[in-house]
Amino acid sequence: MINTVATINLVEANLVPNLGLQVAKANIVVGLISHHRGVSNGIAVANLSVGTWVHGPTFVVMVISKFDVILGMEFLYNAEVHVLSHLSSIWIEGMKKSCTVECEYLSLIKIESSLQITHNGLDRGS
């Protein structure tokens, strides 16, 4: 899944053995759209190929039940991805030969934005 709200890339913890990833311990707290927080199992660098683009981005390893992999803004920025929602595709420019990859739009989650009043003022929701 490509998620423009996510700043990092995530991989499902249960896939790590099958993918042969080396996980470095890291205590990273991740804010989830459900307004809960999850703690990572660590971080891993993996060879990722999308279309003709190949790179070794960093993934936070954690239990993310609905998807195997979530590609966030780190991927979109480094691969120089343009989301072409009207064409149901992404255009990856960050290589010698650019490519277009067809996508399926999933409206599984209602995106929410929230602010919470705290004793110290406004606090943006996760």
C-alpha cells in the first residue's frame, strides 16, 4: 500500500523471516491513523523494486495486520514518485528510465485530522 499520510515505510513483522530481512533493534513509537500508538520490532533495510525502480529503503518492522507493506513519504520522495490518481497509477521518475506502475485505489480508511486540547495548548492528533 502507498500511504501519503505515512512518513516512513512499514513492513509486517510476520513477513521478516520469509523475506530474510536483518532487523536492527530500535524502539520506535509509531502513531497510527486509529489514534493508537504501536511500538516497532526494529528497523530493516530491504531491496525494493517497483516497476523498473530498485532501491534499498529503510522499513520499520511492526505488526500492521491489514497490509504486508506500507510505502510512505520516504519512498515517494526518494523514488521521485508522482501519484496520478486520475489515471490509477504512479509515475516513478527517480531513475535513468522512468516508469509508470498501475495501482488500485482502495478507500478502506476514512482519513481524519484532529486536534486535542491539552494543559499546554493544542496538540495535534496522531
